[in-house]
Amino acid sequence: MTDLVKWWSRVTAAVTGAVLALVIPAHAWAASNGVAELAVEAARRRSRGFGAFGIFGLLCCLFVVAGVVLAIVLISRNRKRR
């Protein structure tokens, strides 16, 4: 079990480092390029109603939340049996 925890910690650290190495320069580039103003303008123009994306996004979000809750319930049940 400790080998699995060590492996998972190393993988998590590597993925976090890679994400930060990509996100921070991209954020700095976007802030200095005028993309920030474009994003603000796009956010102001978007529609406020529930369109096809809104319903699809809602269903997708519900499925993800249900999957997480199901995983937590199954894990907690397995721990109580021992």
C-alpha cells in the first residue's frame, strides 16, 4: 500500500508541475496580448438563457456529480465491511 501511495504522490506532483509550467506562461501571454479584453467582451455578449449547451452542460454536470457520489458511497461501504 505504501508503494501505491508513493507512486500516486509522485504522479500527482509531476502532473501538477506540468500543468503549472503550461498554465502560468499561457496566462502571462494572454494578459499581455489583449486577449483579456476580448474574453471580457465575449462574456458580456453571451446569451443568458438555457440553450442546447446549457441543458447538455447541466446533464453532464449531474452525471459527474452522481458518479463522484456513487464512488464515495461504494468506497465507504467497502471500508465498513472490514
